[in-house]
Amino acid sequence: MNKIFSNSYFFVLIMLVAFACKKDEDTLPNNFVIYTEEVSEITSDGAKFNARVVNFGDGNVLDYGFVWSTIKDPVFNLSYSYVVSMGTDLESDEFSVFIKSTLTGNKDYYVRSFIKANNKIYYGKTVSFFSLGCSAPKINDFYPDTATWGDTITVIGENFSFKNSENLIKCNEFLSRCLNTTDSSFKFIVPETLNNYRSKISISISGNISYALDSLTLNPPIVTKLSCDSAVYDAVIKVSGKYFKKDMTTLLFNNEEAKIDSINSTSIKTKVPANLTNGWKDINVKVAGNLVNFSKVFNSLTPLIKGVEPDVAGFGDEIVVIGKNFNPVFENNILKLDELIVPINYCSSDTLRFNIPNETSNADGKMNLNLSIGGITANYDNDFILKAPEIESFFPEFVNFGDTVVVLGKNFNPDISLNNLYLNELKLNLLDASGSNIKFIVPFNLKDESGEFSLKIITGQQQDVFSSKLKVKTPIITGLSNTNTVIGDTLTIFGQNFNPVFTNTSVKIETIDAQIISSSSDSLSFIVPFLTENIPNNIYLNVNLQEIQSVDQVSLLTTTINSITPNEGFRNLELKIIGDNFSLNSGYNKVYFNDIEIPIYRSVRDTLVVKISDVISSGIKDIRIVVGRQETTLYGNYNHIEPWLTKTPIAGYYSRQYNAPIGGIGASYSGKGYAGLSSDLKTPFTLFGSSYRKFSEYDPISDTWTNLKDYPRYGSANLFTYTFEDSLYVIAGHLINRYSFTENDWVEKTILNSDYSHQSGFGFENEIFLISNEGKVASYDIYSNSWSNKNDFPDSPKLREGIEVNDKVYMIGTDYSLWEYEPLIDSWINKTRLPFTGLSIDSPCLKIENEIYFFPIGKGIYKYNPDVDRWFVASSKSPNPTRSDYYHIFYDNYFFSIDDKIYMAMLNLQQCCYYQVYEYFYEYDPSLDVFTEVVP
């Protein structure tokens, strides 16, 4: 249908044109008639434009092709139109072209054909199409490949934009101007800003970019000549050549960059760099990164020293060096005096100025001056002379330690640390220094018997010794603080010219050194030493080897003892010894009870306070006091009361050297003690050996033991007892056995339940209470010979036997807590815990006068008062066995109390080549001891 319509339309058009031409053929020229056909082959690579010439008019064809745009009816010479020119050789009535560039995808375009002829443009009709995009640009080649800034480069390729403005041309990152573009070629100008001698050419159209395979190379710089090949610093030099570029050119003398004063494409003007080292140098030019070496070289001139003013000088003096070809840059000149580099204050091409450094040092003062520039050294032909130091005077001439002395002279070093000043061979610490004076403090450790000292200075290895000598004033003694004193007292010597630092001073009384404790320039205090005789003694003072003798002499006061209070006491008791002329220093006083030294706690002139030692035994003691080497004695004024007495241990089978008893029982009745039923200890830390049935009675008055009827069974290490009426009840394992004191006989009682083996317990009135290791409590009624259960013990028992006080019983738990039990109401109450640890099931615990006494192994003696719930510790300690080679000490289990005294056995286990065990038996009287309250 469309094709028929198109053909009909075309036929009508021809008829109309023919008719018009026929009508005006005599008056109108024969015009070109062109028809734009539909766009074909539309793809993402582009689209094909098609046209037909309906009538060839008069005149030559100057151009033909297509014009297109996104706006209807596109025409030439508008910014929004694109034109493809196909030339002048229009020979066929049909022409077409495939457009592969300048088409954006997904957009409507309008295109029409044209013919230029007779100075006129003939357009075909406008057709539209929907673009799918176009091909990316592609660079195939370019020429020339070597050029300079501003040259024109031609690029050959594909799919370029027909509009110059849409072709984005770059050399590296620099934009260029596009000229004469077609879809297959364009031209551009090398950018003036291009700063690299190699660059990549690229074209970008609508985000599509293409690069040339080869690089564009800038013409390398060429150096043809230098205006001169030798000059001094700052001389102007002209470098001639071509392909130079301002802001992209670097001129190098070897590797030292020179400042460019002016530049054009063919010449460079510069000055010889001030930091250029001496000697011949290569000239290099780098343009846009391209480095070229000139075939010729440049020479900077050698420095020369002509003179030095002055050539004899001291520290800090300014020196002028005259010459030529110096480097005007300070750091490029290396000036030396011998090997010391000298800082330069000023420099030009012919003058250098510097000051003599304080560090300058030379033994004879003659020094070599030389200048190095760029590795080339110029020497001064003559020696430079450093002035030697000279001491002219000092003041004052007579001094004390610590005085300030001023030394006057010349050519001293202004740097205080670089002057070495000596008195004899002692180096001084200086306070201040300049070229003409030095100050110092007379040192406190200056020593010489004569008191005279030579003054010497060494500065810069040059020295001077002054003929006059410094004199230290002789010390003078004007008096003593006291001429009668006591050993250990502080005595003060008054006078003049003493040394405030007493470590350089010594004091002797006769031949005995005294300890100095303080000193100043006019006084000195010391502790009176141990003098041998109470006679007038001379005092000698030595100050820094100058020795003098005091006119006054010192004598010792006689020590006396007037009284002792109290004159009777126990261990750890404080005693006051009253007398005269004791030493204030406790260490100089010694107090002896017979031959045993007693510690002194306080000491004043008329009183000594001592504390009675644990090793003092009972009885009347001789007291001796030694003050220094003086001894005084006071006889029979102190009676020591010892609460511990050694008694006789159980005789017979207990008196064994190797297998002594352990465990067993102890009890008391009617003023007598009872013990036995123990096991022997074969070796430590093993099971018990043989057990015994023996049972004995102890008489404290005669200190003797009597054997009684044997226990009906063998003894055990796990026993406790309860005395009730005229009988002793022994609880052992599962058995209770009763012993009658009046009948000397044993009776076995009810067998216990096995839950109460290894038990603890206690007795109360007619009942025996047993506590298992788990805290279960059972009660045995002596009268009815029957058992009943009680409330559990809240802890595990720590003691074998509880203690009854005022109808209440006290037991120890495993965490050393204390529990109070009331048998009448079967109730347990927690009390104040023990203030110690280490209490074992075999530790002695007994009651005396309603107080409980505890003997924890190695902890001393404690007692507990149930009425106030308080703990107390004794001033004394339980005695150790008398043998000193003991290995281990522990209590036996037989202990009892008689008439408010405590009796207990102790074992001493000794280790030599084998184990030996010794038994001891003691009486302890608590009334003879001192107890103080202790907080748990």
C-alpha cells in the first residue's frame, strides 16, 4: 500500500515539475530536483542515508550529500546540523552513505539530501528516523610523529564527528584544537602546554574514546654553543640552541640546577650557580622531561687565599680572609683551623669573615687555615696563631672553703666548660668565665698539709701556671660546748675556718676516732666515742689535712645505778633502771642480768627502760650496766618470777630414748594427776607403733609418779576423759570404761554405736556427750546406763574434749569458730572466734577459775573469759625443750590441772643420723603471767 502511494506521489511530482518546466522553459533555468528516500540499515553501528536525483539541472555540481539534525528541516551552517559532503562527481541519479558517527542512541533525527550548484543549495524533502546509536571513533595513524609546539598533526581513522567541536582531541591530558574534520580524518595543533616529550593522542566523541597506538614525540632540545666556557660565580652565560620552552626547561651544571633569567625558543640566559662546586662541569638541558647533554663542558674557577687579617688572635676575635673565587653561599665554603670546621659570618666572591671558635684547640697555638669549595682546597701559606691564656692575678689570696675566687688575665675561653682550672692537681668547677676573668668556688675537698695551692689554667691545650699560690685559712678552735660528758653524747667544737662538709674533717679524742654528725664554718658536732679511761682527754681536729689541738680537754662522767623499779616481775615486763650519766644513745648502753644481755627500749640521761627477755630464768639476778667501756654493778635488786617449772616426766616405760609416748589421757582428782594409755612413736609421720595399758598417778608435792592398775584394754591415740563423783570415765573408740579412784579398778560400760567412733566429747553432771566427726551428738546417762540423741553440733569438732564453765560447754569448730552449748536446753550459740590458728585435737585446753586456757602449738598461751566473751594472750610463751638441736616440738596428750596450776608433757623430736624422741614435763602457774586482751 505504501509502495503504491509512494510511486503515485512520485509520478504526480514528475508531472507537476514537467508542466512547470514546460510552462517556464523559456524564462527559468533548468534546476536540480532531488528526492530524499527513507533511512535504511539502522543499527547500533549507525544508519544508511539514501537519495535520488529526479532532475539534473544546469551548471556544475559543487557538492552534494546529506544534512541532518534533531530539529526538523535541517540546513547548512547551523550549529545543530551535521553535514556529510560527498564531493562534485555526481554521475548517478542515486547516491547513499552509511553514517557511523554523530548519532546518539534512542533519539529521533531528521535528514534530507542536498546538491550545491549555481551558487545555490537544492534540498530534498526531510525524512525522520529513530537512531540506535553509532560506532566508536578509531585512530589508525597520524603524521608527522615528531613535532614541536604549535605544529599541525593530521590524524587518519574512522567514525569521527563531522563537526569539529564534537571531536575532543587530547595530547596526554592537554586539549587541542580540531581542524578540517571528516568522518575519517581531522587535523589538530600541538598544545603549547604539552609538558612531556612523549604523549598519547586520543579522540573522544559522546563518551567513546580512542587512542593512537604510537606516541607523539616533541623535538628534543638542541644546544649549539655557550657564550663562555669558564667563569666565576654569578657570571652571566648565554646558552644558544632551539626547541627551548619557557616553564618547561631546566638548565643543569652537572646535577646542579641553575636559575634561568630569560628564555625563548632559541636561547637561555643564566648565571653561574653559587652552589656550583669547582672544576669542569657538563651542561645539560631538560625540556619537557627530555634531557640532552651538551658536548662541551663549563669550568668554575679555583678559590685562592691571599691574606688573613689579623693572623694572631684570641677566642671570639673576628678574622677577615681575603682572596678570590670564593663561593657567596655560606654553606658551600668549608673553612678549617687545623681540623676544626669554623662557622662563617660573611662571604662574597673575594672576602670571608669568621670569629675564632671557643672550641679551637692547639698545644703550640700555631694553626693551619684552609678553605675547601667543591672539593678543591686553598691553603693559607702562613700559620695562624692562637693566643695562649695568661693569669695575671687573683683575689682574695686567703680563703675559706666555699669562698668565691676571681682569676684575672687574658685569652681565657669565654665558654666556661672549655677552661680547665686546677688547684694543685684538683680540677675546679667554674662559676663564670669570659676572655679576661674566671670565677670559681674553693672546693670543700681541697687537701694539703701546707694549705697552699698552685693555680694552673689549660685553655685550648695551652696552659699557664701562676707564680703566686692560693692559701686556705688555718682552722682555729675557740672552745667546747662541754668538758664533762658521757659516751654517746653530742659534743660541739667552736672555732673558725672549719669545713662545712664534714666528710673532709676528722676528730679524735686521744687516738679514738669520733663520729661527726654536723659541721659549719664555725662549729662542728660529734658523738663522744668509747673512751678507755675517765681522765682528761685531748681533742684533735683535722680539716683537709691541716691538724690542730684543742686547748680544752674533755672528761667522762661516772655512771651510777641508784635503783630498779619494779624489783620483781615476769617475762616481757618493763623495768626502769634509775641512775646517773647513762648515754642518750641506747646503743652505747648495755644491760646484763647475770651474763644475759637485756634489750634496751628507751634511754635518757638518768633512766634506762628494759624489757625482760624470754631466756631469763627464775631467781635473784645480778644487774650490770656498761656505758661505753665503763661498767657499774648493782647486786640483788631484781627477782625474776618464772611461771614455768620443769617437772619429772612419767617414769618406767615412758623413759625411752627412741619410742616416747604420744596420745593417751590426762585427768586430775583430789589434788593428784592421772595419765597413761598412750602409744609410742616409732618414726615421725607414720602410724603409731605399740600401745600401752599403763595408768599412773602424779603427786605435785613430791613430783613423783606411781603406777596404778592397768587399763583393761590397750591404749589409743583417740581418747578423752570425764571425771564425775569418785570415778574417771575414759571414752575410747566404741567403749566407755570407768575407773574408781577409791577402788583402783576398771569397769567396762555400754558399747557405743559405730557412728561415734573417732569422736570428741565432754561431760556434764551425770551425762557424757559424744560428737562425731560429722557433728552428730549423742548423750550417755551414767546413772541409767542409756543413750539419747541431741541437737547436732553446727560445725565439725576441732578439739577432742569440750570445756565446761558455769553449766555451759565450749567447743572449737574447724574454721576456729567458738561454740557455746547449754546442756539443759540442748542449744548451740556462736561466740567470738579464736584469734589464732594451729589448734589441733591434741592441743592442751583446760579450765582454771572459770576461764579456759588454750595452748596452740607454736602460738604461745591464750585464755578465754566466757563472762565477757573476750580473748587474752599471755606475756610469756610455752617453753621449748632445752636441747637446741630439736627438729620438731609438739604436745603429748597427757595434761591436767591441779590447784589452779597446769601440768603438761612436751616431746622434742630430733633428727641426726636417725630419729630420737625426748619427753619433758612442765608446771605452769597462770597467776604468775601477764595477760592482755587481743582482738581476733
